[in-house]
Amino acid sequence: MMEGVFKKVEAPFLLYQVDVVSSDDETLQQISDELGLALNVDEMKRIKEYFKSKGRNPYDIELQALGQAWSEHCCYKSSKYYLKQFIFNLETDYVISAIKEDAGVVEFDDKHAYVVAFESHNHPSAIEPYGGAATGIGGILRDVVCMGAQPIALIDPLFFGNLDTPHSELPRGTKHPLYLLSGVVAGIRDYGNRVGIPTVSGLVFFDNSYLTNCLVNVGCIGIARKEDIVPSRAGGEGEYFVLAGGLTGRDGIHGVTFASAELKETSEEESRGAVQLGNPIVKEPLMHACLEIVEKKLITGMKDLGGGGLSCAVGEMALAAGYGARVTLDNVPLKEADMAPWEIWVSESQERMLVTVKPELVDEVLYVFDKWDVPANIIGETKAEKTLEVFYKGVKVYDMEIEFVTSGPEYCRTYVSKKPEVEIDEERIRPPKDYLEVFKKILQHPNVASKEWVIRQYDHQVRASTILRPLQGRINFETHGDAAVIKPTDSARGLSITADVNPWMTSIDPYWGAAASFDEMIRNLVAVNSVPHSFVDCLNFGNPEKPERMGEFVESVKALGWMASGLNLPCVSGNVSFYNETPYSSVAPTPTLMGIGIVDDVTKAVTSFFKRKGNAIILVGETKPEFGGSVYSAVTQQKSLLVPRTSPEKLKSYVDSMLKAFKEFKVHSCHDVSEGGLAVAIAEMGIGNALGAEIDLSGMEGETFVKLFSESNTRWIVEVSQSQAQDYISFLISRGCTAYELGVVSKGEFSFNDRNFNIELGVKEVEDLWRSGLVRYTGW
């Protein structure tokens, strides 16, 4: 402790008063560092002026609370200026609540709404992969439950360094990507499976920008009756705060401030206590109890205890209703009896929910929690004055205006944009010397190959409402699907769910890479015959204090706003995760997207695998020589700066035409063209049913390698009967779309033909290459 600055207070517990009022700038920064606040000098000076006006110095608990509330993780101080400018300005009449609550709420049908949330748990997972990933799942479930919704599906986009990285090349303090992958998948598996919620969608991407800072993004969708939606705010003056769920301990302390700084060599040793400890066995009855008190209309508001713990949840719930609060920490059940007030206040211990209850209903609420064997205690009440007072063992340890605590800084940070100006005719990407060898390498690349080693560890059918699974086709020999489809109610109406981003493209050109990722999200939703309805984002970037990193964020957000506005698709929730950076490197710009679509009738959802020999194979969309961020350029080690282009106008035209065609024609299968290009898309469709394809590329313009491996946007492969092929193509052309008949579904082999060109590969060999790409590192 800094001598003369921290004064121990006479109390029956550990409490310090901190002299900020007489401290100079250097001392203020030292105070921030000593307490782990992660606040800069200007922010500390603002705190100094506040307490100067109050005529006293703060207690340590008050400074700790401000550190949580003003962290990047909680107040979005570097991002909200640009988010408001580009993302938050799109409104549609079917959105019930967007951005303002812990999760987005969107109309599903006349009686129901779906609730969606998307978060990151990156830093904790880099330190302790199993616990970090598991508590990420726990937190995202609470975000949905606290809106009064029953969780129905989980998603998990994951990003790691290359699995073949030699141990000798790992920077000091870094865990091997294979260890991280195994731990993260196990954490998601064990938590999700034990609470009985299916993990139905996600992605796994490998790139060495994630070597020292893996990314673990988690999402959840829930369903609720519209009348049961609960706000994250109190209902009035004199209501009780009831804390329910797990005990409060020293795990998870400084979780949000830890997530608001770069990782370093010593992070594991210094910050392991910031990683929470999850307990799915406590979570399941907690969810049941919360949903019961919602159904019985016993509460006025509910909020999960995530980032910042009680220090954020209590004040936010009270102020959102126009009130203040009074809390007694003696009533908080503890894991360790000797915890200081500030530790109790900012702890992020898991499996805890905070509800507000009218006094006359509190006994019934406590009874419901007791019935489910969930600890619950009254810890405070709302009051008229908009201040928050905290007492412990008879001592007032905290007294601040909530509006000051929640009025975190907002920065319009300077940025430098990365915009490589490259025209198509300037690109000099060469054809391969050996097409067959390149095709094999692409099939086996971990970013293309089967992810069944991950997917099969998750129970994606629990709750018996998963109509389209992440793996589709022959039982035990499935291929990848484009989007999962869930049937959340008794009706035939369903939700489609997909997760998408291409970090190789965004690292070259953040604007066009983000636009391409949005295009892929829409393609996946459309491929299963669903209407895109909403999306959420999890924006993962490096240190925003560096203009280049901030530029990556701004360009990505601009592109997402442009695409979303053009399709009138609302962003209803999301998360920003900055400081994904170490002295070794920053992560690639990773604006992960989760798309949600509406399937009018789940019996008409379309799968991704070929159905019948002799059916026609049709390519929908234009193929151009665009290889920036492509698997082809990675495998052939050719640098390309031309990230595939798109536009909302073109995408909307194709989406409308594809959805109309689903109604007019019998489409047997559909798959979007993405990583690896047309050749991989056709191979994946065949793998799912042990079928091949005879492909004639001569009707397409351009060089053969472009036709096979380009990753141009807004393209699908469609299977229809031979008798409908020409009518299907004519229908699309009449609506201004491009479509070609490429060939037919066959048995035995994949054959790709062009003028003076032919390659052939047996179905079994293609499947073996594709299935071995990941498990050659992980094993079974």
C-alpha cells in the first residue's frame, strides 16, 4: 500500500479511505494501478473532482465500483460513439427491445418473442480455457433468462492459433493452441450439456494472430411469451432487492478490468483470480426458479450478475426506474467469511441473479427459490433519492450518486483506416501448377475441414426441438450445414441460426471483410429457406488506444451498418471486446456475427447435402477473380489484397429471388459458396450422402482456377431435378440474377471439367481428406 495515501479505517473489517483529493496526477495513476482499476489519469482526475465537491475522500469500495462501471467492458467508452453512428440507428416494427437491455427481444409470432444475446469471454479463456469458456456459457444463459425467456439454443464461434505451431515458437506465457482448443471445447461441452441447452451453431477458425490471445465468443437464443418479458429495472420505490443463486466469493474479482487491458506474459499469475468458477448444477435450478417467478408475475425486474457483480447490477436496476438504492452487504451469502466490502461488491462469482420484488410478494418469491433449493436473500431496497448507499456491519461504506457512477467516459478516439486500393485487373494471382494437389490441401485445411470433432462433443438435440442440426446427411457421416433450425413453440414456425466472420478477409481490408462476413451470414440463413430477421454482433479487436486498431473497428462497424441498413436488418444486441492484444501481436479484426432468420414452416427447411443421382447442380451468383483472404491464396502462398466485394442492393435482390424460388420449385439441397470456393461447396454437398458430381465449368467466364476456388460473395449451389433445371435458371435470370447449370449429381467421384481441363477424385478420398483435416491434430 502507498504510504500516506491509503488510510485504514477503524472498523470490524478491512476498509481503507484513499486520499485522492490531495493527490497529484502521478499519484492518481499509482492509485489506479495499485487498486487494479485500469483507469487513466483523466478519469481519476474526474473522480478526484467529484469527491472534492463532496468534501471527503472515497473508500476503497467506491473506487473499485467506479473502476468496474467505467471499464471498457461495462461502459463501451471507446466504441459507443461509433456504434450509435452506424449500428444503433436502424429500427423495425417487430423489434420489441434492442440494445437497451441485457439481451435483444424480437417478435417471433403473435404470442411469443425470441430473446438473443452474444458475448465474449476471451481473456478468461486464454488464462484458464476450461473455466473461461464454461463461465462464458453460464453468463450468456443468464443474459437470456433475466429477460424472462427459456434458453433454447447456444452458439460458440471460436478462434485459435495454428494447431501445428511448434512448442519452441510459443511466446513466453502462452499456452499451445491445441491445449486451448481442447479446454475451451470441453468447458462449453460440460456446461451446455449439463444445463440441457443444445449448442447448435458456431465456427472454429485458426490463424496465428490468435496465438497469444484466443477468442471465445458465445451466444444464446431464448423464447418467451411477450407478456412474460421482464425488464432489467426495478418497478418502484420501496421494492426489495433479492439476490438468488450461488454464493459470493473471491473468484471473478476484477473480471471486467482484466478484460479491459492487454494480456501479457504475467497475466496468468497476476489475473487468475479474475476468472470465475462456473457451476452448471446450480445454474439449472436457478433458471427454473427464475422462470417460475416470471410466469407467476411475482417480480418487477431481473438482472444477471455478470461484469462488475453487485456494483453494477444494483445501481443500474434502480436508476433505470428513476430511483436509488440502499444495500446491506451482511445479507450477501459468502464463500469466505473474511471478505472485505469491496470484494463482496465487485465479485463476479457465477450463478447469481438479482430480482426486484414488491414487499407483499417477497415471501412467495423466497418460497419458490427455496422449493428449487436455490439460496435467496433480501439484500436491499429501492429509495426515492437517486443515490446508492451500502452498509456493512453497521458502517456506511459507500454513498454516491448513481448517475455519476453510470456516467462513464465516452471517447471519440482518433483512428487510421486500412483501405488497400486494388483493382481487379491489378491482381496477379496465378493458377496452380497442380490443381489436384491444391484441391486436396484446401479440403484438408483446418479452416475448411470437418469440425465434427468439436460438434459431436455437444448435445445439439437436447430439448428435442432441433430440426436442422449443425451436421446433416447420413447418420455418423454427415457434412456441414449452413444454419441450424430450431422449433421453439408448438407451431411449425422456426428460427434459423448461423455464426459467421472471415478474419483473413477483415485483416486485409476491415471494411470489405466485414461486409463479406455479413453477406455470408445472410447466405447461410437463406440457404435453409429462412427469411433473415435480425442479427447480433460480437466485435473483437485489439487496443483501441492505437489508431490502427481503432481504424479496424471503425471500418468494420461502417460496413456492418451499410449492409444492415440496405437489407433493413436490425442489430438487436451485441458486445465489444477490445484489448485482444499482447506484446506479440493483436488479433485479426474479428467482427463475429450471429444471424437469426424466420422459417415459416420447418418441414420446408432445406438441407445442405445432395439427395439423388442425376439431379441438376446449379450455381447461383457471379464468380470473379477475388482472392483476398481466400484459402486458395493461403495454400498457394500468394498474396492477394482484393477482398471479395458485395453490396446490400445486390444481396437483397438475390435473397428475394432465392426465397421466391424456394416457393416455386422443389429444391432438394442448397449450400452457400464460401471458404474454398465452388469446388469445396460441391464436395461438402456430396460428402453428406456419399455422392459425387460431374461438373462442366465451360459455361462460366474466366480462368479455371477462378471458377473453382474464388470466394466471391452472394453465391449458392442448388440441387433441383433435371426436369426443373432450365425453368429454375430462367426464373432467376428473369429477376436479374446470374445462374448456370454446372452438371449433375453422380456416384463414385467428383469430376471437374473445363476447356482442355479435367481433374477427378473419388468420393471416399475427398471425404477422408476433409474429415482428417482437424483430427490429425486433435485425435479422436
